[in-house]
Amino acid sequence: MADDNESYKKIIKSTSIIGGSQVFTIILGIFRTKVVAILLGPTGVGIVGILQTIIDMVRNATGFGINFSGVKYIAEAAGTDDLYKISKTVNVLKKWALATGLLGMFITIIFCIPFSKYSFGNNSYAINIAILSIVLLISSVSSAQLALLQGLRMIGKMAKATLYGSILGTAITLPLYWWLGIQGIVPGLILTALGSLIISWLFTKNIKVEIVKYTFKDSFSSGLNMAKLGFFIVINGFIATASMYVIRALVMSKLGLDSVGFFQAVMTISTLYLGILLNSMLADFFPRLSMINTDNNASNKLINEQLELTLLVGTPMILGIITFSTLIIHLLYSTSFSPAIPVLQWQIAASLMTLISWPLGVMFLAKDKGKYAIMTETIKQLIFIAFVFMFFDYFGLKVLGIGFFIASFVNMLLVIPSVRYLGDFRFSKTNMYYIIIGCISVLTVLLSSLFIESNLIKYTINIMLCLVIIIVYVRRIDKFLNIMGLVSKLISKK
């Protein structure tokens, strides 16, 4: 039991270190989002969302996962204490980051007219998209510098670089939006990327590496190994980003830019919620699982531990966001974003399926079976797009939330038998209990929020259920961390 508690503590510790830095960034992002919604309105938020999606889609398509896989290669080189090997790996990463950034920039310029036509229905944004291509180059170099900090285990510096970059970006964009309105979106995105580059450079400039001479062939070969590792992550990210691009274009053609802004608001909130939880856990969970991927028993034990903590932390958050979705939308944006509320409720409810399938899906990458990740993600996105196309006229904007819920459910049903086939995975009895409790409570809160008109009855049911779940889950977490024991000691000392 002591060993089990230590394993849980390691997971919680690694999550809190990396996730803590993201909390401040997200709080700042919430403030920035609120101000942007006031200054630009739904139309401006929609334009920002479309342009950002284009950037993300091209970056995923041309980045080859170098910044993700570079962390692993730098960490391995640092473990040898061989300055030459470290320097060579760092130089290869930087050269490939520069090359992939230039490639993304070139692709964006070439396809700026098709991007504008498909996204906005005309060529009016082609020049803006071409100008934004510089963001691909800047962000690629900046991400490589952050990967260097993470690979060398300079987690504190990496967290500070991310936070300070976000602060600088906010300080740049908000005055621009106030001064120029919608016309300030493009220069704001460029200056934000440039600010992040400068901050990341300040934190990496004192890292000493040797100037290593090697042939172009050697550089290409070393970088190609990085690209192979990040390939499946890139494909998955590209599929998801491309899907969001298609959905936004459909909403634009059906309902206009305001509705794109509503969808962007929902995606921002759900991405912030899932990002802080899943990305924080991935940083430690993926390498740990990779080390034991040939031992099915050890792998299954670690996955169940990770899944349990994911559910314990994530489920109460889901219930809280659904319950207070109206307040969250109005607080983060404005009352004009009210049509986004039911979409947010459906999408956040779907997050429960993501919490279940995500720790399982990491097994695909740990066992070098990335094709399963691509297959399940592709099917999920195709179902999402197909449902939206078929039922848009019937459900209206709400189809975005309902379709995402159905697609996430199907994805979970595909992932579970896949990991059982690959690693003989089975849920622990404890996790089965939390999955059943989570499904019942989330569905109850969702249906209550959607169909009960009386606010008094609705909030009474939802808040009471949230409190019960929080009490039960916190007691379970306390068994690993002994929080109450530490609090009692502090009180007794005082």
C-alpha cells in the first residue's frame, strides 16, 4: 500500500509542478478573453478563432512534432553528461525548428487565397493570412527554445518563460484591440508570437552548448529520427485542427461570424479546462509508461492509477462547469454569448469520455502503435463532422455540442477494446466505480441544466450533487496525500 501511495504522490507532484504554471497562464488568458470579447464582440472573437485555427493547422502539418520529440532526445543526451552529444542534439533541434518554421511560412503564403475563400467566403483576408505566416516561423523557434528548457529539466524556467510570454502578449494585444479594433488582430497575433520568442530566448541564452560541425546528411538524419517520434502526435493534432477548421467554415456559411465567435468561446473554455489537466499529466505519464511498455501488468497498474486521479480531479470540475455554465459564459465573455451556453454544456459533458479514454490512449504511443491513435481520432472527427452536416438545420448551433458528445462517446468505445487487445488492459474495480458514478452524476447535471426551467430547482439539484461528489472524491485523494493529517498538525502547533 505504501508503494501505491508513493506512485500516486509522484503523479500528483509532477502534475502540480507543471500544471501550476499553467493555472496562472490560464487565469491571464481568461482575463484577456473577457477584454477581447468586450472590445471586439462575437465577430472579432470569431475572426481571431479562424485565423488562429489556420495557423495551428499549418503548424501541425509542417512541424513534424519536432518540439515534442526534441524534449525526449535532449533529456536522453543530458542524461549522458556528454557536452558534445547535448550540443549536437540542441543544434539539430534548432536547425529543424527553423526549417519547419520556414516551411510553414511558405505553405501559408502559397495557400492564403484558398484559406481566405474557404474560411471567410471571399479573398478579403488573403493578405492578412499571408502576413500572419511569419507567426509560423517565430512560434517554431520559440517552441524549440521551450523544448530545450524542458529537456534539460529546467521546469521552473520553462514555467516562467511561458507565463512571462503570456503576460507580454496580453500587454501587447489589449491596447492594440482598444486602439485599432478588429484591424489590430493580425498585428496583435504577430507581436504576441514575437514577445514569446524574446522571453524564451532570454531564458535560454545562458545555456552553454558547443558549436558542433556536422554534415547536412548527419543533421537531416538526426532530425528525421525526431520527426518519426513526433509523427503520430502531429497527425492526430492535424486531424483535430482540420476538423475544427471545417466545422468553423460550416458555421460561418450557415450562421455567420457571430456564431463562429460563440463556437470559439466554447472551444476556448473546454480547451483551457482539458489542457491544464491532461497536458500537465502527460509530461510525466508518457515517459513513465514508455519505460514499462513491455510489461502489461505494470503498464495496466500505472494506467489505472493515472485514470483514477484524472477522474478524481476532473469529474468535479466537469460538474461545476456545467452547473455554472451561464455564469462562466457571461463572466468570461458577455451576455451576447448566451447562445453558446448549451453548446458548452454538451461539450464539457463529453469531456468525461475524454478523461476516460485519454490515459488509455497514451498506451498507443508508449507501445509504438500510433496507428491506433490516428484511427480512433479520425473516426471521432469524421463522426463529429458528419453529425454536424446532417443535423445542423434541425438542432441549429446546439448541434456542435451534441455532435461532439456523440463523437467522444464512440471514440471511448473504440479505445477501450483497442488497449485491451494491445496490452490486455482491464479497468480496476475502483475505476469502474468512479466511471459509473461519474457518468450518472454528469448526465444528471447535464439534463437538469438543459431541461429544468426553474433556476431554484435546477441549481439546488446540481449544487447538492456537486458537493456530494467533491466530498467523496476529496476523501479518496486524502488517502494518498494525508491532507487532513497535515492540516491537523498545523492547527495543533498553532
